[in-house]
Amino acid sequence: MNEPAWSWLPLTLVIVSTLTLLISQRWRWSIIAFAIQYIGMFWMISWEWPIGLAAVKLVTGWMAGAVLAISQPGTALAETGFTRISGGGFKLITAALTWVMAFAIAPSLQTLFPAASAYLMGAIILIGMGLLQLGMSHQPLRVILGLFTVLSGFELLYAAVDRSVLVAGLISGVNLGLALVGAFLLVNPEPEETL
Amino acid sequence: MSTVTFWIFVPFGVSILLVLFNRFIRITRWIAAGVTLGLALAAAFVNFDELVLLGGRAYELSTSFSVLGRQLVLNSNDRFFLVLVYGLGAFWFLGAPAAGTHRLFAPLGLAIIAILVASLAVEPFLYAAPLVELAVLVSIPMLVAPGRPAGQGVLRYLIFMTLGMPFILLGGWALNAIEINPANDTLLLEAMLLLGLGLAFWLAILPFYTWLPLLSGESQPYNAAFLFSLLPTVVFFLMLNFLDAFAFLRNSPVFFQGLQLAGTIMVATAGIWAAFQRDLTRLFGYAVIQETGFALLAISLHSETGLALFAAGLVPRLIGFGLFALSLSVMQSRNVSLRFEDEGLAFWQVPIASLASLVAIFSISGLPLLAGFPVRQPLLEELGAGSIAVAIWALIGSAGMMYGGLRYLSALFRREPTTGQPGEGWYQIALLSAGVVMLFVAGVFPTPMISMMLNVLSGFANLF
């Protein structure tokens, strides 16, 4: 399949945003990176889907980001297991390994998924970086962001093979539900009372 | 009027109302119990193919409902499944006052049941994956009590269940692609791999079961057990749907060998860990893993008998989990430690709950005269006929669980007896005693239970 023009640009957005999500200790940067990640994803899906349908992904992602942003406490991303420099360095190395893996296996995936190479690289990087995030953190916000990243990668793969409006709608519902669950886990509501 | 409206939209609507009024905890529990019991009875007695007489007028029940070009279908074949699922809901909601569940349990539990029924009703059923994921998301506030932080078990549960959805969706796509191109062996292998991974995540099959003992330890046992009994039941039925719909899948020996291997490892490892467990909540987690393993082993037999044993095992599993979880919740509500070293004291504080949990453990491990035995014994016999090694490992797993029960029994009677009133309330005593009696009755007279449960398989016309 032919590579769309400027295909490296959304791929770069995905790489930079997922790396920021993995390393950042500040929630504002993470939410901005999360929003940029969805721009990259929307850009890529627009190669396969009509713009209107692809925009559903962008709107859903941004809404989820907004829900998480308004419900996070200031310490939601604070890590206890890593020091700042060594932890960041370790994460950077593992992220680099994920990029290498994505560049290596994306061409062979083209036999299964009829999509451009940059598109498949983006999907694999999202899945890989999301799994790294899930494997390295115990914080609810990081876990939720990691799940969103994995699901974004999967949505890219699935969009290449299926254009069902119902599935798109249900997955958007799942994304919004995940954001609400994230908000619930972060807000930690008031203690139990019975009437 | 549509069956979909009655058995999906009505309970879902009621659950939304109950969420809005969740602070009236006693009322919401009884309404949820009443609605589920009513729907279970209606499914048992209303024939979907005939006119329904209501207030002197006859109404026709339509069995499908269209959403965005897809169908939700609940027809006569689904009646016994509806009885099972809504009966299961009524069973748990009726026990909620005794277990002292938090205010979101009944409203969200009802919503979960409605969503999971929708996941089995949607056609094509490949669209079930996002619905199951929605049910998982709804279950999170039920597992994390208001005002408490989420533990590792809940986060792992969320991660593993969410990772299952993409695999099922992609597996579904691959299955559809195979129907167009049946000669493509690579695609067949990929479809089985993707579906296998998706089901492994959803059913907490080895190695994705680490969250089970964690979750049973950190959430309220009763809430966790509700999910442990409901989610696997629905996912098993989804799996049977896959097998029923795709001939190449049900004719694939590799798929059933995989099920058998996973089931054997789960039964054996859960039994071995249970034998050395010193915490009742974690023992409960291992009991859940073992029950899932035995269900996989029954399906892996790839025969009518195996399927019948799977269906027959649903009731002992439900009663066993319910009784075990209720006992643990009663003990927790009385601030009784659930660690073995403190159980000597526990027995004299909450004697009925302690004994009920013991009976539940022995039933789950397949002790004769209890509900688990009439299903476990023929299952081991069938497994032995196929592979003696598998039967021996399954027996080791059962023995490990039983040994865990015996260690608990020894811990219970470690202290000198003291006199005093039982710590349980009358409703708790009534439910715990009823659970124990039901396990004995189902163990001594298993035939009616087994023949009734075989009806849930009526929807799978192509299986075996």
C-alpha cells in the first residue's frame, strides 16, 4: 500500500506523545500529550475512514482527557519506585526498544492488515508504549492512560479491517466509560453512609 | 412489546433509577432483588412464541430489537439462560442485606446483569466484546467501596479484562474473514490465537489469573463473588456461541487440547496454592480459579457428556461461591480476622458463618454428599477415560483444596470452647443455614438439579 503524504508527521506525534506520557511526572504535560496522541491517531485513521467517522475518535479522546484533567489530584502521577533520572533513563531505553520492535515488525504485518507501513508502526508503538506504561506503574491515572494508549493502538489496527459504525460507537462508549472509571478512581468519593 | 425491552432495557432503566437513589440502601437492595426475581420467574413461565395474556388482553412478544442496523435477539432458546442469570441476580441481591454490601452494589449489579444479557443477545455476537467491557467498567465502583482507594487487584482486573476486548474483536474479524476464505490456514491459526488470548483474559485463565486472589482479598468478598459467578458464566456462554457458530472451531482438536491444558494447570496450581494458604479470602480466590479450571476441563471433553457436566456444575458453583462469600462478609462485618491463626477465636464469635464457609470449601473441593461431588466424580471419570495424567492432576488439585479446608477445620477448633450467643443476625443465620442445606440437598439428590440445568444448553443446536 502507498504511504500517504506527510505520513511521518502523525507517527512523530504518536512517538513524542506516548514518550511524554511514559516519562512525565506532571499531570498537565500528560494530559496535553494525551490530547496530541489522539490528534496523531485521528490523522492516521483518516487515511482509512471518512473524516467524519474518524473525528469520533478525536472527540472521544479529548472528552476522556477533559474528564481525567478535571478529576485528577496533584499527586496522581507521582512514582515511588523510581528516582527521577534513573527511572526516566530506564523508561527511555525500554521505549526505544519498543520503537525498534515497531519498525521491525510493521512491514510484515502488512500481509494481515491492509494499511500503510507508518499506520501500522503507529498502532504497534501505541500498543507497546501502553503496555510499558501498564507494566511499570501502580498509579490509577497512569494505568488508565496506559489502557487508553493500548486501546488507541488496537483501534488503529481494527479501523484498517472494519468500518462498522456500531463498533465505533461502542468503542467510543467504552473509552468514555474508562475515563469515568478513571475519574472515579482518582476522585475517591466520600465515606459510606446509610439512611 | 419485545422480550429485549423486558429483559434488557427495563432492568437497565431500573438500575439507573437505583443509582440515582443509591443512598436509600435498604430500598435499592430489595427493589433489585424483586426485579431480578420477577424477571427470572417471568422467563420461566412466559412462552415467547405464544400470545401473552395481560389484564384480559392478548399481547404478542416480539423477540428482536434493532439498534444501528444490528439486532438484539432474545428468543425461546434463551429462556433458561435468562432464568439462570436473573435467578443468579436474585440470589445475590437477596443475600446483600446479610452481607452488608455497600450502597452501589445492588444498582450497579443490576446494570451489569442487563448489559451482560445484551452481550449475549446481540447479533452478530462478535459485537458482544465492547458490551462485556462496559459491564467490567460498571463493576469497578462496585469493587472499590466509596471512600476507599483502589488496590492492585482491582487495577489488574481492569487491565486484564480491558485487554481481552481487542483480542475478541480482532478474533471475530479473523473468523469472519475465514468464512470468506476457508482455505487460509494462517488466518485460522490467528483467529484461534486471538480468540484464545481474549478468552484467557476474560476467564482469568493461566497466566492471567493473578488478580483473582488479590481482588478477593481487597474487595468486599460478596461483591467480588457476585462478579466471579456472573462474568465467567456469561463468557463461557459466549465461548459456546463461538463454538456453535463456527464449525472449524468446534472441529479443531488444537482448540480443545488448549482448553484441557489450561484447565489442568489451573485446577492443579489453584489446589496446590490453596493447600498452603493461611488467609480465607485468598483461599476463596483459589477456589474460583479451580472452578473455572474444572469448567474448562468439562468443555474440553468435546462431547455431549462434557457439556452436560459443564451445565450441571453451574448450580453447585453458584451456591458454593454464594455461601463462601456470605460467610466471609459476615465475619468481616463482625471485625473477625480471616487469617487461619485467628480462626479459633472466630469460631466462637461467628460459629455459623465459620461452619458455612467450611462446608462451602468442602463442596467446592468435591467432597461426597455435598453439591460439588455429583458433578466432579463423573468429570474425573470422563477425564480419566481420555487421559489418566489429566485426571490425576485434577485429583491433585481437588485434594489440595480439600487439604486447605482441613487446615481451616483444624484452625477453627484450636481454642478451648467458650459459651455465648452467636454473633450473626437472624437473617444471616437463616441465609447461611439455607445455603448449607442447599449444598447437602443438591449433593444427595442431584438429578433434578442436573436435568434442570441441561435446559440452558438448548440454544446451542450445533454443538456435539
